[in-house]
Amino acid sequence: MTLDPWVLAAIAAMAAATLVTRAGGYLLFRAFSPPPIVRAMLGYIPGTLFVSYVAPALAAGGLQQWVGALATIAVMLATRNLALAILGGTAAAGVVWAAG
């Protein structure tokens, strides 16, 4: 296995792009303060992004994905602990995968 310089360059470019976009947001909000309604709307972005990642996977997925998602929701509602919910959903999906 060799280390390809083009792969390293691509990784470095993606890291730089991520840094610029994140730093740009912080610098922008230091320059001006958005109105309260904008701040409230921005608070919902992480949840909507998560749904936009999960929904297509569930739509294209089968029993394993649905069991994992439902187990994650159930554990989260029962414990209010994100780490346990992720672990429970992954374990449930793994059981379905092993049984299939």
C-alpha cells in the first residue's frame, strides 16, 4: 500500500474548505448580530441536516435500517442519552444483520 500524494492533496483541500466555511460563519456573526428570529431559525439547522441524512437511507433501506432507527428512537426516548441511543440502534441493526 502506497501513499498517493493526490489523495493527500484532496484531503488537505477538503480540510481547508471545511475550515474556511466554519471560520467564515464565526467571523460573520462577530461582525454583526442577527435578529432573534434568525438566531431561532439557525438553532433548527442541526436537526434538519440530520433528518436530511437519515431519511434517504431509510427510504432506500430495508428491515435492518428501520429496526436500527426505531431502536435508536426508543432508547433515546427512554434514556435521553444520545450515546446510548446510538449504541442501542447500532446493536439492534447488528442483530438484524447477524440474523439475516
